[in-house]
Amino acid sequence: MPRIESYETRGKKGISDVRRTFCLFVTFDLLFITLLWIIELNVNGGIEKTLEKEVLHYDYRFSYFDIFLLAVFRFKILILAYALCRLRHWWAIAFTTAVTSALLLIKVIISKKHGSWISKFYHKKQKKKPDYC
């Protein structure tokens, strides 16, 4: 079934269906990450208290605020590039994917190294305790 268009708007080309679908996908990505972060805030002791702890007293090991900020970063860059500027190149997707992946990988590596150091320190302290039995 053909679309009914007015005579005045026939010459103006809007955003394509593929581009619109991609922009919706990017928007739903941001909404999904936001929803997950709100659920995490609510589960860990109430939204206000946990929000203050995660944002004002940021600790990369326990906070998901940085993951939320990465989602906001991806949303802004991709919507700017593909909806507003209507780019036809893949570099914006590659850039946001590389930045997101690198920062998440760094967070995981630093958390693992820090966690393993604490674990080794804790086990060494336990071994040094005398056995009173």
C-alpha cells in the first residue's frame, strides 16, 4: 500500500526506516541500562542512599554509575551522528564501541587485581594467627 503524501512534502526526504530503527535501538539501550541501574540502586538499600554512595562517594569496584555514564555517552554520540548529522559512515559506532569496551575492560582488570590483592592479604593475615586449640 503506497503512502499518502501531500504535494508540498513530497520533495522533502525524512529520516529513513533503517536509520529510525537504529536510533530507536540506541534509545532503548539507554533506557534499559537506566532501568537496570535504578533496579540496582533500589535493591542495595534504597535509591536515595545508594545514589549518594555511588555518585558522590564513587568507588569503581562497587558503583554502576560509570556504566550508566557510558550508556549516556553512547546515546549522545550516536544520536548526534546518525539522527542529527545523518552521517553515512560507520566510524561513530566503531568509536563508541571501542571507548565503551576499553573502559569496561579497564574496570574489570583493575577490580580483579584489587580484589585478588585483598584476597591474598586477607589469607596471609589468617595464616599468621596462632591456633589456640
